[in-house]
Amino acid sequence: MMPNNTTRSSPAVADYQPEVLFLEEGVEEYPLAREVLSRLPEIPRREFQDISILTEQMRHSRYDVFGAGKKCLALSRFKGSFLKKCPGVSPGMVCCNYYVVNLSKNCIYDCSYCFLQDFLENNPMQMAYVNVEDLLRELEEVFARYPDRNFRVGTGELTDSLALDSIVPYTAYLLPFFNQQSNAVLELKTKSDQIANLLNHPDPTNVVVSWSVNPQAVIDLEEKGTPSLAQRFESAKACLDKGYRVGFHFDPIILIPGWEDAYRQLVNILCDSLPIAKVEWVSLGSFRYRPALKSIIKNRHPETRLFTSEHLPSKDGKFRYLRPLRNHAYETIRNYLKCRAEKLSIYLCMETREIWEGVTGKTPRSDEKLGQFFDL
Ligand code: SF4
């Protein structure tokens, strides 16, 4: 049973269904596309040949192109290379040696701080690439070419890794593939409770599922349409029980009035809800944004409390809370976690070397357990 203060007041996007399904000519050849179509028999369909013409038409016919795009699911082929290095590799930032594959773009949730609002500002749809066989072929080649390197691959850069999994079941392809690898781990990053495919799959080998969490007060205000904190922890517990490795991202940490109590409570709920000794790691990252995102957030989420504190640009051009405040927040939350779980691995996400050293007293590579993780 979860404590009462983790229940939410605003509705989550349960059982998402798009209003329109856009199909690139020929995608029905792919088994995944046929699977999606069988799950959405009632949804109106429109075929297209050229995605750029379609997106151009849609951009001009709408207000809040990005928000409206969440209701239009497009199935297409991805024609480039899927695997790329995590964009956290930017000037002055410590890199956590992570690769991303973008099978999907946009997200059914609508968090006020989401960088996709700027990054995909004019993208008027929820895009799902259905040529997963091409991705698996590419991964197999790369993993075989570098047998001494360990790959940590995430699917949650431009989307939530699991939110659409009941409609577009990527995990049905990815899990069996990663189960067979000797030098690669899949990380599914999510706020979702869509874990049915994970629980039905017999083998959790080489799969880490990680949940982004925040105090319920922040979820209610800034993470529209997402499952509650209780639902996320229940899903994480079920995955742990099934044998999956599980991690948590306290990210973005948002310094609301009374944040110390809110995050202390979050740590307590986490440690009371799960066998914390079995959790792989917790990452900490504070709210950050590129300058162009601010006006988009203010327009799309007028009720947001994100800008009640001062932010300054860092070396990578993103705005963050002032360094002493970030340091204080990381130290405070890290102490809460260490008090409840002394051996827990905690790392900082998208932070400068100075902050790493200030908060943890070391860089990731000098920490034995995190060293394994970062030197992959
Ligand atoms: S869950 Fe992630 S990808 Fe989806 S809207 Fe929120 S921040 Fe963006």
C-alpha cells in the first residue's frame, strides 16, 4: 500500500488513443505496423508519401502545433542511423557514457519543463518508426564490432520509453534482442505505468527500467497527464519483483517553496515502497532549459511555477539554478538518500565537474561502483 499523499488530483493519460493515424506508404510491410493497426481498428487513417509535405501542411493548419501533435500518431520508416551518443556530451558537462536510439519522437504526456516543446516545436505529430528490424541489425553490427566495449543504450531521449508500449510494443522486439547480448544493456526511461509487456516477458536480462520521479505536488503542477508517484513506484516494484534492474531519476529537481520537505518525503516514500538495497542507482538533475524554451513554457503552461527562482546560463548555454543553490539542493537530497540507504549509488546528471566534486567529493570515474557504470 502506498501512503495517501502520493495520490494525484489531476487525471493521468490512461489508455491513450490517437485521434488520427498517419501511415507512410508501404509501412504495412512491417510486422510492428501491422501490430499497431490491429490494436487501433477504429482510428481514422490517412496515408502519406512524404513526411515533410505532410508536416508542412499540418504546421500551417493549427494552433499549438506541438500540443495538437500528441493526438496524431504517424507510423513511418527511419532512414538514417539509429544509434548515437547521448547529447549530454556538451562543453563543461560530465558525460555518463550513454547511447540513445530514437524510435519515437514526441510524447503523450505534457510536462511543462519538457525540452521537446522547443526541440520539436514544429513537429505536429507523435512519430513512431516501425522498421525495428533495421535498428536491431545496426545494433548487432556495432556491438559485434566493439566486443570489448560495454554499451548502455536508452530509448527515452525524445519520448517516454514505455508510455505508448501498449499500442506500439517496441519492448516485444527490444527485450529478446538485448537478452542475447554480452556487451549491451537497454535502459527504458519512463514516467509510465505501462509495464504489461515487461511483466509478460520471461527474461529480464540486460534490461534496466528507470523512473523519473518528483514530489506529487510537482507532478500535479508540472507533469500533466503522467501517472502518479504511487503508480510509478508500484510499477517499479513490480518490475523489481520480476527481476528487472531498476533505477530512479530525481530529475528535474524543481525548487518549489518547501522543497526540502517535499524531497525528504519523496525519499521516504521511495524507501518505504521498494527494497531500496535492490535499486541500482538514483540520479539527480536540476531543472535546466535553453533560452528559447522559456517563452514556450510560459505560453503553453501559464500556471507553471518553474520560473519563481533565478536561473543563470551555464557553460553549455542552458539556464540553471545558481550554483550554490544547486549544490545545496544536491547535497540535501543526497543526504536524505544516504541516511535511508547508505550504500545506494547516486550520480548527477548533466552537471559540471565542479558540482560533481563539490557534492560527491569525487568525479564519477573515481567512484568504484559508478566507475563501472560510467566507463562502460
Ligand atoms: S514524460 Fe518526458 S518526454 Fe514526455 S512530456 Fe514529460 S518530459 Fe517530455
